[in-house]
Amino acid sequence: MAAFLLCLVSLLGMVHSKIHLAPLFADHMMFQEGKRSTVWGLTDAPNVEVTVSFLTHTYKSTSNRDRFWSITIEPPQLQSGPNNMTLSTTTDELTLTDILIGDVFLCSGQSNMEISVSGSLYAAKEIAAANYPDIRIVQNANLPAFHNITTPQRHAYVSIPWGPVTPKRIPRFSGHCYFFGRDVYQTLTNRSHHKPIGLIQSCWGGTPIEAWSSPRSLAKCHIPPENPSCVKTPGPSCHSTLYNAMINPWRPLALKGFVWDQGEANIARPQAYECELPSMAENWRKMWNDNTLPFVYRQLHSYPAGGQLGNMRYGMSIAKNGNTDWMGMVTSYDLGYLNSTDGNIHFMNKEEIGRRSHLAMMNLAYEYTDIVFGGPVAKSVKVIDYGKGGLKYFCGEVEFDGVSAANPLRLNNGWPPYCGVEMKLGRGGGAWPDSQWTPVVVTLHGPNKIWFNFTLDGQEADKPPTHVRYAWFDIAFSSLFDTKWNLPAQPFNLTIPQPADWE
């Protein structure tokens, strides 16, 4: 009788408490190989012990007065999988099934990251072929409630839950992110390094970089913590709103790298972007406690933008060379406009931008140095020859990095001989003011050089040309590529050395 009464008292004192997991932890999810991740949730009451069993380890945690509990799992190694995770209290138990270990990437940005596979150039064919059990995807929801969020959040709300890539699940997922992840998966497999891939989509169309940046990273670039319009009208474009609601909640999951597709909302402030982009990348790395996480981003494509894209693309290239390592920029000015849904800001060729982003990640994250991702990069310009007297002509040379005898520079024959290269004439009278640029004829000279030349009469310029630039228009000529990887040369604007004896 005494034993029965003792058991009855114990049962009466037992708190019935269910385990509630954050939505980012679910069946079919992915954990990053070789790094610690945190699993967390709530119980119905405080002071409840939660036991978590995963792989060969068992972990325990006790919920606090806010009913919050968390455990940090030991860095998992690549498993044949799939694997299960069991979570239990004295009164409840649940099991997450079909968990894989591999490499997890976070894809973020604005509408060109948000455009789905169903909006890509070859959508029907790509959707039909989308059968990849070892590629797992999850999509962060875009909720009106995020408009008013001013502090970092724990909960990630999902609109596509964790699951494998199938023709039914992939149409609404980000095209850029999916094609990137698929190509990473295929390249690893082709190189006998098979590994599951996890893709997190967290993006919102029309939003500026300030919305995705923490107050600390904005302050580093002398950006105020809030823009005045958001005081009266909160929205997803307000400073740090989406950082709080759509980036911070994913912190518990370790990552392999980031893919960023944004910039259209910031074209009026290219100089600020030079600071804001590397500052945000650096801050995200600190959030994930890994200063070497690769950050791959897209330089803007061609679309009508009031003449602002040349400076913005330049600002994005400066950001790549800023104070943050492990950044990789991929070009896209050849992918817009003609391959666009509306002849404007949204381009459809997500397959190609996914390929280019994957090349950058293979180089940075996996250290496959034989894979090139930046395209030809102009490194210097020099004067070859120039005429004197009444008839003046000028010939210059631009030398490129990223090309060689094994991977030479090539000219796209689809464009006229001017090829998008322009020369800025010296200060003269009449038709050639200081701001005037004129197309120049371009020819290849060896595997890594172009020559450009122009003829004018003595009354049109009383000083030599001052600059040469390429792909500076909003809708830019795409004529210079490398041969092996078919990557366009990065836009450039170089100062021409001045001949001392120009007459």
C-alpha cells in the first residue's frame, strides 16, 4: 500500500508537458556537416527536462521560466543517412525523421532571388527533371506581421517546409537558389565528393540592403538606425526589419555559406553600398561564429535604370575588394533585358546565374582553385601609339587577369566591332566636352589583351583621351568573355596614362 501511494503521489506531481519545436526543425531537414547547430523549442510549463537523442549522442536541457529550452549538438559527420532525432520529456515524445547531414546554404535578397523556378527560362523542362532526394529545401514565409518587428526574433515561419526536391515542391522555390544548389550538388558528385545539399530561401522583393542589415552593421557605414518614413509607415523595407524577422531566426543552424541577390533597390546610393555590403556580410559571419563563411553575390544585370547601373556595378565590384575576405562577385549584365519577363528589372535566366554562383562557391567554400568564377578582370591600360599634328589617332591596350593561353579572352561575334568599349576624350571644343564618351574599335591582342583605337581630327580634341571603360550603360554590351567558362568580363573604368608630348 505504501508503495502504491508513493507512485500515486509521483504521478499526481508529474507535469504533462508537450514539446514544441521551432518550425526550422522538422522532418526531412538538413544539418551542416562538421559544425555545431542548436536545437530549441518550448514546453507547456517551465522547469521541464527535455532529452534529445541524435546519432550517437544524448543531450539534456531544462526549460526556463519562459518555457524555453535548447541543446547544442556535436558537429555531425557525413552519414549515409537518413537519420532520426528523438525528443522526449517524462510525458511526451516526438521523432524527427529523414534528417540528412551535408552542406547548408542561406539564399537571400530581393525579387531576383525570390523569382521561382516556375518563372525561369526553361521552367517546364527544369521542373520535370527536379528529382533530387539529397537536396533539401525550405522557404521562409513573407508575413505582414514582419513590418513592425524592431528586435531580433527567434521563430522562423516557413511557407515551404523542409523536404526533398521534387517536381511538385520545386515550382514555388527560388530559381537562383535552386539552380545554384543543384549545380553544387552535381559538381561535388562528378568529382567523387557526393554530399547532400540544404537550401534556405529567405528573401523579399523590392527591399533594400538596409532591411537585411543589423543596426551594428549599418552604424559601421554611418547609416542611421531608421529611415524617417518608417516611423509613420512600417514595412519590410525599414532598416533591420528583415534582419530581425528573416535572418536572425536561422542562426541556430550552422551554414556552409551565403548567396545574395540584391541591389536594385539601392542603385541611387552606390557609394553607400560599397560599405554596406561587406559590412553586412561580415556581420552575418559573426552571427554564425565563422569569419570564413563564403558570401557570393550577383552584380546587377541589364535593365533600364536611368543611367545609374554603371556606377552601381562599380560600387558592387569595390565591395568585393573591401575589408572582408571570402566574398565572391558574379557578373550578370549579359543576362537581363532580352531574357526578361517584362523587358525590365526581372530576368528569367536563373539557370545561368545559378551556374555562376555555384562556380564562385566551389572556388571559395570547397577550394577548387581550378574553377574560375569572376570572369576576365581588367587590371591595367597603357598607350600603344598616337598620332601628332592635324590628324590624330590613338591606340591603347587593356590587359586582363583571369584569362590565359589555356583560357583566352574572346570577342562575342554577335556584337559590332565597338563591343561596348568607350573612350573619354580630353577637354576640347565644339562637339567634344569633357564628359563626352565615344565608342572605340576593339581587337584581340593575344590571350589576355585588347587593343582599342580611335581617329579624330585636331580640332576635336586638344588633349589625349583620359579614360577607357566597358559595359557601363544600363543595358550593356556583352562582348568580352573568357573561353573555357563562358563568363563575361567585369565592367571597368580605367584612367589612361597621359602622353607627355601630345600636341
